[in-house]
Amino acid sequence: MSRKASKPIVLDKSVKTEIKDSFIFIEGPKGNLSVPMKEGVDVTIQDMKITVQRRNDDFKPMQGMIWSLINNAVTGVTKGFSRTLQVVGKGWRSTVSGANINLQIGYSHPVDYTLPTGVTATQKNPGEFTLHSHDRQLLGQVCANIKALRPVEPYKLKGIRIEGQYLRQKVRKTAGV
């Protein structure tokens, strides 16, 4: 674990936090999130700062995880998160209409994907769209579900990918010898 968890999380003035029944409720301009607290880790809120302390060194990894979850929740309700997905393939395209994404990705039929509540989409061009959410975990799961509809194949690198994702292209078979 890094030493980030020893530093407090500074809250914005627009963020309201509350600890109830082993949950931390965080409310901001973009939405509401709750983070579960685990045994062995104590969370305190003082002067617009959240500190995460562990009871002993056995809970050091748990302290770092709880700190990261709270930090992501605070960032999400203030700024939000976004991921851009690219549809790469000849004749492949996507269209966004409200909470539905229509994907034409090489199948004999178009694939419709309905976004869950809390996730919105915007279209950049027919081969690229951006997903926005205040919940980082939900956004990552939605991206993984959409990528699973047509994973990137390793020879031509056709498929659905996240912008900036590292892809390793395999070498095709050579003729002869």
C-alpha cells in the first residue's frame, strides 16, 4: 500500500458527508454514494477532512482500500468520471439515443445496450462515444460489459476498446518454411 492513506481527504464545500451504521454517505452536486466501512479501520470527519486510521498493522491493506473508495466517491460526486469507448472495424458504428446505445459491430443484427441509471452517454463520432458517471465502479463495469460484446481480436485489432488502452498485435503466420 502506498502512504496516501495516511493523508486526509479534503472535502469541497459542496460535499456533505455522514457516518451511519458502518456506511459513509457522501452527497454532492453530481449525486449520492455510500461506502461501506470495514472492521479494523476507523473513519473520522473533522473540519471538511476525512481521515482513515487503522487499529493495528494487520489492517494496513484495508486502510488503503477504504481510503481509495472514499476518495473515488468524493471525486465522483464533485467532478464525475468519464471513459471513451472506440468501435474499430470496417463498417462498424455506434449511435447513442438517450439511455440506449445501438452498436453495429459485425453481427447480422444490431446490438442494443441499455445503460443503467447513473450512467449517461454522449456521441463524438460514429466510431466513438463517451460514458459519464459519478460512480467509478459502475462506470468500469458498464465499460467491461460493452467491451465484452465484441472483444478486441489480436490480429487485426478490431473490436470495442477503451481509448488509450494498450493492445498487443500478434504476428500472423508466415508462409513457407
